[in-house]
Amino acid sequence: MPGKNILIGIGSTLKGDDGIGTIVAQSFSNPGWISFPSETMPENFLGKVRKEKPKLVVLIDAADMGLEPGSLRLLGKENLSSAVVGTHGLPLKHLVKELEAFANEVVFIGVQPDKMLIGEELSQVVAAVKEKLVSIVKERRWNEIELLT
């Protein structure tokens, strides 16, 4: 029987808007969900995720999509190499492929950053979408987010 749904927040909280995924995951709590604030090493959580046999995995990370800061987009594997910013131990398209092997559905939400400087906090515009992201995930409303083309 499939387990809980999983949220994986990605990004360094030491680099301004890069930390939006991790910050969302840190504040996320919802029955039927497990939240992993993975910082820059989401692949370190693959074993835990696999053990849960999730129906759904949602990933959130900063992504440079050439949009207005704070914009949200759904990203497919084909967009991950070019859009996702920051340093990750495993390329995120490989992480998504691995997750798809044991999760029924994988959703990747990208957030357009404004500033990603070491020592900075979230910019106001990106911080303003934090609660919106929490609500979208809790209510499974990612279909309201445009797909990055």
C-alpha cells in the first residue's frame, strides 16, 4: 500500500532566494505528508523517500527561468538542466528520474529567484510566495501553475 506524500525542499538557506524550497519544507506540516528540507543534497533523502513508497513527491527549488522574481512554474525533466540554479550533488533531472521509479507522481515547482548572494536572506518578493507555495501543495493546486515552455 502506498505511503504518505512527500515534499522535498531544495536550496541553500545561506544564499538568499536559493533557499526558498528548503524554507517552504521547514515550515510545511500537513496530515498525510512528510516534509524533507534537503538543502543542496536532495539525493541524500532518496532512501527515506523510497522506504515510504510515496504516491506523490513534490520538489520545490529556485530556478532561473528568465521570469519576474517570485514567479512559479512547473518544470519537466527537460527543463531542469537549464533552469535550476545552485549546486546539487546529483543533477536534478537524474533525481527526478530516480524518484519516478518508485513514486506514482513527481511534481517539480520552480521559483524564479531575485537575489542569490551568500549571506543574504530571502528577497521580499520571493519570501512573499512562501505561504502561497505551502497552500498550493497542501491543496494540491499545482495545476494552477503554468508549465515552463
